[in-house]
Amino acid sequence: MLNVKDIVVHYGGVEAVKGISFDVEAGSITTLVGANGAGKSTCLRAISGLVPLTSGEIWFEGKKIDGMAPEKIVRLGISHIPEGKRLFLEMSVFDNLMTGAFLRKDKDGIERDLERIYEYFPLLRRARQRQALSLSGGEQQMLALGRGLMSNPKLLLLDEPSLGLSPVLTQEVAHIIERIADEGFSILLIEQNASLALKLASKGYVLETGRVALEGDTKQLQDNEHVKKVYLGI
């Protein structure tokens, strides 16, 4: 579904991504694991068209998308849920959700997806007329997930969905991610919580200083001595 081929990305004079390649298969959860500064978020920004490539290629469903405008990439079926939620805090929960459907014209489909999101997150239905700033951190993360799903994506790019959440809320968000994947969505997940990421995903890539250091089945990565020591604290 998604093929990232030897991409290089610079921020100013700094080479943040140094020739990274990875794939995401349809209907799967794939994770990028690594420390801060490893290049994980930069990869997502490159896929969604927010930063240009210095070199390399990005293909989605057989179409080359690097160099495309972000809104065209969204239309193709890629939704990016960034770190930090980036909600419109003064707007209502409902209006935040509807911004996710801004590029859509299918009213029936929008209503269907809105109802599905309310089923995922019943609290968003109850709070739909409240301002987003009145929600707790966990509730705001659920709203960010819901808004991303309102574009009716084929591929979700999730950047640190558990950041700042309590252990209980982290598990709740994890269950939602699993449910979304079970319903056929493909997910590319970035998580500082490597243990959680490797449990959710079927395939993983370990990024270190802008390069892929390890890759493979997540069960194999969980058994890797380097991963256990550096990322899992074992």
C-alpha cells in the first residue's frame, strides 16, 4: 500500500532522515520505533507532504506522491494525526470533527462516519457542543483520532497517540487503534512507548539517528537484545 524508498530529508542544513526505506501493507499496523530525534515524525511529515524530500520516493497504492500538495494526499486517502493533537480549541467538538471532512462531498458518508466515531468515543457524542479546550488530555486525543477518521482515510499516520496520557487512557486508546485496524484501516504508528507500539503492530522498524537500524516482525523485535535493553528497559 505505502512504499517509502530511500528518502532523505533536510531541515535547514541538518540531515534529519538519511536514506530510510519501509513499507506498510494494507490492513496492517506498522510501527516506527526510536528515540527523540531519530527521524520518526519527519517521515510522517514527508509522507503527508508537509516537508519536501531531498531525494528518494514515496508511493501510495501505485501512485508516486512525493511532491504532491498535502490536500491532494489527503484526497488520495492518507490522514495524518500529528503529535500534540493540534485541535481548534475554541471550536466545538462537533465542528472539530467536521473539519476532518472538509474535502468530502458525500453527505451520507459523512453522517455514517460521524456516527461510527461517536460509537468509538461515546464521550464525544455527549460533549459534541462543548469547546475542545474544555476536554481533558485523553478526551482531546480521542477527538484528534476522530477528526482524522472523518476524512475517510485508507491509511492513518498516528504520531504519539499515547503522549501525556495516563496508563488507563493509554490502554483505552490502544484498544481503539486495534479496533480501527480490525475494521480494515491501515495504520503507520509512531510511539515513544515502544512496548505498546510493538504489541499493537505486526511489523516494526527501529530508527536510530535518521536510519533504519532494525526491521522485522514485531515479535522478533521484542526478543532482540538491543531492543530489549534500549527501548523496552529489560
